[in-house]
Amino acid sequence: MSDLLVRLYDLPESEAEARVKAAGIMVRRAIPPERYYILDWVRQHFHDIWAGEAALALSQLPVTLWVAVREGKLLGFACHDTSAKGFFGPTGVDEEERGQGIGEALLIATLKGMREAGYGYAVIGDPGPVEFYRKRLDALEIPKSKLGIYAGMLRERK
């Protein structure tokens, strides 16, 4: 699977943002005091490698990690500039909360944050749901990028 390239200067409008907000879910930039809560959550729901990337995102100023929260409960997260400058991800939503548009709302919020930081394009490295990104963002496959920067990555332990 190849990395994907996304134009940030013409991001689409997202119905998911309004749907998520109407469901009482707030998508916002995380703040450093939430660090350990978020990292524990990422480890519990995903794995150590993503927690390492989330830790880096929470160490940057401004923070490069967004969260989806409802009534004080973390439902999902998304980062950028963790694997490499200009890269989106990792991102994940609690399995029980999927299907509500949370992932898309996090994606758009994070990409808007990248655009505000001055990026014209974002790379989605080692994308899982390629069709999700192609459909919502008109993402393009980057030729010869199979496995990208993840090729030499240590295998996760859960």
C-alpha cells in the first residue's frame, strides 16, 4: 500500500463535523496537561507505537494532536508531524464509537491545523482505509512510496 498525498488548500466541507457536534462531541486541539490520560488511552485502544507518536505530538507547541471528546470521555484522536514533518497520523477512534463521523471530523480538523501551520499538502503514510481518504479528500497515491518511512519500524507490542 502506497502513501497518499492530500491538497490542503482546497479541503472539502465535511458533513461529519456538524453531525459530530450535534451529537455533543467536541473535536479540538489537545492540551499538554491531558498528556498521560491521552497516552494511556491510545495504548489501551491501539498500541505502543502510536502512543509514542502521540507523545511527540503532545510535546510540540502548538500541540499537533486533536481529540474527540464527549462528556469528558475521549473517543478518538488524530496527529500530524509525528512520523515526519508534513505527515498526517496516526489516528484512531474507539471501536464502540465508530460510524458516527468522528474519524472524518478528526481528519478534517487535523488537516486544517496543518494548513494553518503553513503546509500546502499532507502525506498520509501507510494509510489503512485508502478508499476513505480517496473519497473524502481526493487523495492521490504517491508512486514508489510503498511502506514509506514505516519500512524499518519496530513491530508493535500490544
